[in-house]
Amino acid sequence: MNWNSAAEFFAMGGYGLYVWGSYAVAAACMLIEPVLVVRRRRSALQAAANPS
Amino acid sequence: MSSSPTRLFTFAAPSRFYGLAGALTPWFWVAAIALSAAGLYIGFFVAPTDATQGEAYRIIFIHVPAAWVSMVLYMAMAFWAGIGWAFKARLASMVARAIAPTGAMFTFVALWSGAFWGKPTWGTWWVWDARLTSYLILLFLYLGYIALVEAIDDTRRADNAGALVALVGAINVPIIYFSVKWWNTLHQGATISATAAPKMASTMLTAMLLMTLACWAYAFAVVLTRTRAIILERERHTDWVATLARGGSKQ
């Protein structure tokens, strides 16, 4: 185990900003993109169900 | 027709592919979640602190997988765009379009995490060296491809023009890969290669490979779902889509 406490884990040996800054943006991208793509398929299905 | 044996090309029909992709997607989501949980656990709790970079090196577990996947996705996008162009294969062109946003997203993640890694280790967020510059061009190629195909209303013309850009731009991928050998760059050389033993602890390598597989599972899940959306958009006047859409909650 690398960490003795949660605080130590979040501090990342003083590199917390850089490590968590990287992962936070990656996580945000990889959570938003699936939502957008699922919505796109759903709205395509609805558009096909109600042809104008 | 219906009695003909199932062949690989069966799934080149958008209607068949739609069902197949829908059946596979949940498994890719499960794999992405499980692999990233395992990869992050090993990366943060098992892999040791790096002797020279301290904890900052842990950015590698997202940076390198994102960079690998973004480059292979570009080649896949160019390949399918080219197939769609050369053989008038509609599904191939749709897959190429579905890959582009996900490839761009991974490229952005690799650039972002690279900047956040460069700052503490190199002392700068960005340098215009060969690796970073050629990789930034990859992002512009993705964005250029997307902008071009979205700007042309005629679907077939858009696909063909996009294929041309994607194929010409594919030359950039080997340039990125070899940039650290051909030029003096601030970016380090390859840590993993087919011809030499990896230059890192085995737990670090395990975490990185698990995260790479997680990114691949994610990419498959998202790209397949986007391909399904594109199929519905393009085939909305066909009988099978009308039947499917009226079916309501059905997949």
C-alpha cells in the first residue's frame, strides 16, 4: 500500500493538482461523451418514429 | 435470400449491424468499467512510487493509453473512410464518421494530461517539439475531418471528401510515432516496444495495459452506439427503421 491516509492519497506527494487535474478532465470527457451519444441515438429513434 | 448462410458481409447491411452492435455494446460498457477499476486500483495502490518523478508519473496511466488509442483510432477511421469511398460501402463511411469524435476526445485527453505532466517534470505546459507538435496536428486532423463532413450536405460527397482528408492525414500517425527517434525532443522515447524489454516496473506496465484495454472497451462502446445513431439518421425512411421506431422501447 502506497498511502498511509486519505490526505496523503489526495496530496499525491505534492503533485495532486497535476495528477487529479489530468484524471478529472479525462473522467469528465468520458462521462459526457457517452451521455451525448446515447441521447443522439434516442433522438434519432424518435425522429424516425415521427416523420414530419 | 433469407436462407443464405450468415457470412461476414451479412453485417455490412446497416440493419443487421444495428442489431449486432446493440447486442455487443453492453458488454463493452461492462468491460470498460471493470478494466478501468482494476487498472486504476493497480496504478494508484499497487504500483510503486517512481524513483525520479515521485507520484507525478501516475499520469501515465491515462496519458499513454489515451495517446495509443487516439492514434490507432485515426488509422481505423482512415481505413473505414477509404473502404467506404473505394467500394461505396455505406456502413464503412458511417463507422468512420462515428470514430472521429471519440478519437478527437482521446487526443484532447492525451494533450491535456501531457501538459499536466510536463509542467511538474519539464517545467512547462507546452513546447513546440516534434512529438507535441505532430500530436497537436492529429487533433486538428480529427477536427478538420469532422468540420468538413458536417459542412457538406450531400452525404456521399461528404463521406468521400472526408475520406480524402482522413487518408492524406494518416501520414501524420507514423510521424508522431517516430518523432521521438527522428528528432531531438523533450518528450521521452518509447517505454514499450516490440523489440526490447519494457523499461518500467511490471505493476506499472500491468496498470497501463489494463487502462489501455479499458479505453478500447470504452471506444468500442461509444463508437458502436454512435454508429447506430448515424444508421438511424440515414436510414430513417426505410421500412425497418420505421418498424423499429414504432416498436417504441425496443432496442
